Amino acid sequence: MKLLGFQKYKKIHMIGIGGSGMIGVATILQKRGFKVTGSDLTITGELNELKKLGAKVQIGHEPKLIKNADLIVASSAISKRNPELVYANQSGLTIIPRAEMLGTLMKPYRSIAVAGSHGKTSTTSIIASIFNAANLSPTYVIGGQVLSVGRSSNLGEGDYMVVEADESDGSFLHLQPDVAVITNIDNDHLNFYESDQNKLNQSFVSFAENLPFYGHILLNLDNVNIRKISKKIHRKQITFGFSAKNRFQISNVHIKNGTQKFKLVDHLNNKKNYKFATKLSGKHNLYNVTAAICVALEEKISIKNIAKGLDDFKGVGRRFEISNIYIDSKTQVVIDDYGHHPAEIDATIQATKEKFPREKICMIFEPHRFSRTQQLFDDFVKVLSKVDYLLLLDIYPASERPIRGVSSRKLISEISKNHKNTYLMSGANPIDWLQVNHHQFSVIITQGAGTISKLHQKIQNKWQ
């Protein structure tokens, strides 16, 4: 097993250990022989699995577990007023952000980091699946549950480590991968970047420049913001997308029996054609799959193993995750999706219409953050008008304070000017509404990044 440079820090305490980015890091540390403790507000299934490995996890943020720690790792979601963080600061303990620990774990490996506004989790997971198919046994840390294994991380035995790089708080600048991917850059998390798209774009340049001189970066040149920054990146670039300006061009896309089949043309290699297929739906997933394929090709993985990795891939939890329920003996398709930006919601809707072209759609959406709802208000109005029925939940604050004049009521008031089947669920139970109205549609989408996953589970429990 590869040696790490911080072996003397035996006891590591993680504040916010159950977060999507934290749990994977905690699991890798525990499996590497460190004594991991942590705290969070609830115990999840993955935290229970971590406890079985020997980690100690407490509910709440009392500083009792922190007192014997050598090192503190804090989630970016943790307030500076958190009592554990206050105690750690007063005690002079070393405190680092989650991304710095992730970057340190990556150092002994040939590392691959996937960044971008959308598609990071799926792309990272697909890369891991391909590398597993090639018997490379990668270590990976991902921001969602890989459905085939039921967890978000794995300590492999090989030389590769594949991780998701989070730009939302600038923490991805702690990473120094050998290979990087930027899937796209959109107008998300702008509150951290002072509502300045140029500052967000520049952060991706800085991320790319963190690569060593011998590294390379894969860029989706179809994306307008990536095109803007590509000339500022002084590392080898490998481009992919639908445009012929990319080195790897996606073409001849067609759907057969629910499978997307396509060709990939390598314009740098005598226009060599590769044929691939994926069970994932939507154009956005063709970008994700292609990014993973290009990473694998550059690592000299065979076409046979790439195809096997794509076929083995079962998806990621809450990323267009499809299941069936039965209401009054009628089969309903339920799609659960984490997307909370208008572009992600639009991708979900388009993929649903592609997979179920003649079916009516009911979307239950929980807006995420007051600031995002305010900044992208018109975009939300436009995209949420594309479904047949809309149930809108209250805004999930995600530690933000309310902003005057920003609410789900205002959002649905605007949508309902041109869309009659819109319903505000503030204080109402969506399950009761579904029981009465389910005969009007056959596809239900639970969309968002807050507590809506719990609603999805309640729907499953009632009608599965």
C-alpha cells in the first residue's frame, strides 16, 4: 500500500463526516489504518457502514470526540460558529478543509480529477467503472453512491486514484492531479464568486494550471465558457464534443432499445472511428461518457475494456435513477435526480422525453438556496414550464438566510401565468396529491438537492 506523508496523524476527526464529499474521504482514511472519528446531524446508511469499519461517529457537534484528535478535517458546509470548530481553534489543533485532505491522499497515485458545473459525479463514476473493467483496481472518491457497489468510495490496489473536484467553494484548487477533466462551466455557485462569471471561469484556469507540466486536461470545447478559457491554459489539451473542432467528435447518435449508440471520431489519428454504446439517457450523458472514454484512451485502455466498463456501469444514486411504483395497480415510472440548476433540470426533462416520448410528466421540484433561485429566476421559470404537471416545494435554504422577495410562491406565481398545471406544496403533502391525481401522468420526477430525497423514499415506501 502506498505510503502517505501524514502517517504521524493517527487520529483524524471529521466535522460533517456524512456529507457527500466527506464520507468517501473518511472511508478511505479508515481503510488506510487511521483512527477516524466524526460528527454529523444524522446517521446515513454509508455512515453505518463506516462505523462497521471501526470509525466512531456522533450525532451532533459536541466537542467530546475532538479532544484526542491529531488533525481536524472540516466540511465546507460547517459554520465557523460550530462548537467543535471553535474548540479546535481554541485548542490550537491543525484544521484543514476536506479538499486539502483529498489532495494529500492523491499524491502517491497517478491521479485523475473531474471538474465542471454539471456531470462531475457521473463522469468520475464512469471512469472508475472503465478502469475496474481493465483490472486496474482504482481508488476513487465520488460525490454520490455508485449503484453497483452502494457506496461513494473505494480503496483499490492499483496505481490510479479518480476523484471529483468541487468548484462550488474554490476548494478544488487544493488538488494537483496528473490528469484533469472539465465537463462544462455554467453560471452556478456564483455567490461564492461575487456574482462574476469571469471569476468563476478564472478559477477553472487556475485548477488546470495546477497540473504538472507533463499532465494533460480534457475539455468539452462545445461549452462556451470552456472555449473562452482554453487559450489561457498552458497544459496539453484533449478536446471532445459534437463539434468538428474537437479532437474527439461525437457523431451518428441513435437510440435502439433504450440504448444510445454513437461513433467517436479521432481527428488527430487519421479520423479513426470508434463505436460505443451506453444505457444512460440524454445528450448530457453522452458528454459524460465521452469524457470518460477519452481519459481511458489516453491511459492506453483497450476499446474492449472501455466497452465493458460502459456496459457494467449501473449509474449513480440520484442521477436519473429510474424505478417503478404501483398506485392503485397502475405502474408509474419514478425518476429521482439530484440536479438543481436550470441546465440540469432541462437535461433531466429532455432525457425523460427521449426515454418516454409519449408519456406525461409530473415533476416535484425543491429549489435549492435562495441565492440560486434569485440569480436564475427567469431560467427556472422557463425550464419548469416544460413539464406537464409541476409540484413546487419550499426553497431548501442550505444554511442560507431567506432573501426578501425570493420564494417558491413567487416562482410558481410567475410560472402559472402560462402554465395551468402548477401547484405550490407549501404545507401540503405531495403524496396525498399524487394519490388523487396520478391517473393524469405516468412519469414522476423528484428533482433537487435538499430534502426531496426523503420524499422520494416515502413515495417508494408507500407504493413500491
